[in-house]
Amino acid sequence: MKKFSLLTLFTMIFMLGIYCISSLIRTGVPGSVFDMLQADFQTSAGVISALGIAFTTVYAMDMLLIGPLTDKYGGMRVLLVGASTLLAGSALFVMSKSVPALISSRILVGLGGGLIYLSVVKEITRIFPEKYFAVVMGLVYLMTYTGSILSTRPLVYFCEHYSWRPVFGITAVALGILLTGFFICFLRTKRPAVQPVSIHPKTYFAVFKNQSCIKLYYCMACNMAIFFFVQGVIGKKFMEDVTGCSSAEAANVIFICSVITLVEMCLIGTVSYWIGNRRKPFIVLSAVFQLLSSIMLICGILFHAPLWVFAIAFYMMASGYGFSGIFTATVKEYNPEENTALVVGVGNFSGNIVIALFSLTAGILLDLFRTSAKVQQSGVIHYPPQAYLLLWGFILLLVLPMLYLCLRTRETFGKNISGELIGTK
């Protein structure tokens, strides 16, 4: 393990602070401010959903393409570029006066955010031994998932009282301060030399030849996509439209979901370590949670259930996603160590592509029911339950294979087993 210096400590603090702000910016839009943006720009649900599609598509491509670059140039160099791009996107979002500018800002945020995540993963891998990876990632989630929590009830509160532009403006200023501190540390840190990592399609082929890894990617994608779709795109609006609850009540449910996920992410690596670094029990349990919660949402819509029923379903989804650190550790252990950033990037690519698919489907379905929707004087549109029933039915079809594939997952016991898996089915 690398010996910590004061400079290294401050560098990690600034890195985690930047990632915290990144989490707030990427998960708070459009979900927490969906109705505000729709009323402010007088546009359709499909257009607001396009903000999520623009972000997740670019974020996904970022994850897929930047992995080898992160392996080659190291975490600090890539993070500097990513944080600068994120700052530009944050500033443009606040100043946007048109939908094209709004979408452009989310593209920049997606591009920068993807670079930041991979940079943090790469630095953690460089500094800490492999057997502590899951544990340390839990601590990283503790520091950074605060941003996701702030993007729920606290963000809604301040946006409702002070409007979304000044709130996100303050966020951009905070990001600028953290970026300045990181840049100072960057100039004073002796960075690892550029590595002779080949940026070539054959690098990806090594990952895709691993059939066990591909199967796990599908499960990882569904687990990740469902939660982020609920948290960052549709969950709050879904509860408001279907149950008639207030914005604050819906935001509180999403807030609790974020807290559940945070607690699990902080503890799950340690719990896995205590039981012999077993991964499979948590992977299977995540599939069970996602499947049952999807069924529960559909039944809740059909039988006009109260808010607490949907809240429990969302809490189960959050619990399933809380095991995502185990997915990351497992997919890392399925592949050679030198491809760490690449394989984690491919996993996040798959998850974000599914989020984009969910967002696109949501926008199309909600707009199909526009004629039967209720429009308030403020410009906020409430869509009928039938639209959401079709949406969750579509998601359930994608989740059904997840349990079967998770049950077939190979146990690693915290060890790299890539030699046993390459080329296997």
C-alpha cells in the first residue's frame, strides 16, 4: 500500500469532493426538477426525458472509450480534464435559455462525469491492494454518495424556494473551488509515468471473449439502470402522478432510497470480507429485490395502492442497487488487473445504455398519453397511471432474465479468476 502524505490526503479529498458534486449534478437532473424544467421551458415530457438520454448516452460512451485512456494516463490527468468539462457543462446549464442549450449542457456533464468516476476507481486501484478494493470502494461511496442524497429532498427544497438556476449556480461555484484545489495538488504531485497501454479494439475483445463477464454485465446493467432511472429520471414524478402525493413527499421517498443505498454501499464490502470475500449471495439477492419490486410496482398501479406501497418497492430497488460495489469487485476479478478501468468502464457503459433506453421509453409512453393527461395552471403535466403501467411492464421484461443469470454467476472469493474464465461460456 502506498504511504499517505499530506499532499496525497488533500488530493484524495479534492477528488472525492469533485465526485460528490458530480453525483449531485448528474442525478438531480431531470428527476428532482422534472416539473420545474417542463414548466419553465413549456415543453413535453419527451424533451425533458431527452436530458437524461443525452447525459446517459454520452456518459455511457465515455465509460466505454475512456477506460484504456485512464489505464494509460492515470487517474489524476484524466480527472483534471473531466472536472474541467463538468464545470463547463454546469455553467452552461445555469445559463441555458433554450432546450438545445439545456441538452448541450447535459452532454458536457455526461462527458466530464464519466471521466471522473473512472479516475477515482483507477487511483483507488493504484493505491490500495486488491483484497481491500471492495472495502475501500465502500468508503468512497460513503464520501461521494452524499451528492446523490443532496440531489433528492434537499435539492427539491432549495429549488422550490429559490428557483433551480441560483441553486445550480452555487453548485457550479463549489465545483470550481474544488477543481482549483485539485489543480494545485496536481502541479505538486509526482504522477505515475504514462503507461504503454495499447488503445486498440483488440483491448475490448479480451473483455468480450469472457462470456461469464458478459452475463454479469447484463445483471450489473439492469441493477444499476433501474435505480438510477428511479432516482434521477422518473421516480419522483411517477409517485406524484400515480398517487397524487406532494412534491415534498415524493422527494422524501427518493431521499430515503439514497440513504439506504449509501448505508449498504458503505457496509457491503466489509460484510463480504467478513464472510470470506463471497460475492454471489449479494449478486443473487440484488436480482431478487429488483424482480420483486418491479412486480410490486405493477400490482400497485393496478390496484390503486397508496404511496407507502410504492415507497417499499423503491426501497427494495435501492437495496438491490446497494450491492453494486460487489458487482464492480466481481467484474474486476473476472478480468486481468491491467484492464481494470476498461472492464469497470464497460460495466458502467452497459448500465447507462439501459438507463437511456428506459428514459427514451418513458418519454415516448408519457407523450402517447398526453391527451389524457391533466395540465395545471403552472404548466406541470400529470400523466395517467396507464402510461406508467406500460413502462414498468417493459422494465419487468428486461429484469426477468436477471435472476437466472445471477444464479449462474461464478464465485471468486475475492481472487482474480480471469485465467479460468477467458473464453469460457
